Amino acid sequence: MATTKRASRKSSGRKYSEGASKKVARAVRKEKHGTLRSGKSGHGGKVTSRKQAIAIGLSEARDAGEKVPRKKSSSRKKHSTSSRSSSSRKKSSA
């Protein structure tokens, strides 16, 4: 009886629901056709970036209640790095 090693993986649970991927696909398709617009009610400018189209699709999926991971907060990252740098300055000057 041979023993086999399996590579450990994260859980195989889906991060995004099927409905979320459909919303993103719809937004990217509209961006390719040149009909996707940004802003509330589509009053903003025409979307020309693929990344922006994906972000719009994910936002629509969140609004519809689909399973989508929450957005990463940029303020949390800035806060944690600034507090580290200030504490390191205090230590070096003492």
C-alpha cells in the first residue's frame, strides 16, 4: 500500500457566486461594445478600462446581494504602515 502526499490547498469553496460572474461578464461585454458608463444612473463618462468594467460588475453584484468578497479598505493599509514608520522613528531617535 503506497502512501501518497497531497499538496495542502485552501478550501475549495467559491469566492464569487455564479450570479456575480454573470454581472461581471455583462459589464465587460458592455465595455467592449462601448455602451458601459460610470457613475450613478450611467451619467458619468464612457468606461474604457477593462479593470473599471470588472469593478462596476462586482459593485452591481454586491448591490444585488450576490456572494462577493468585500472590498479591501485602502485606509486600513495606510493607517497600519504610517503607525509602524512613526514607531520605528521613535525607537531610533531614543
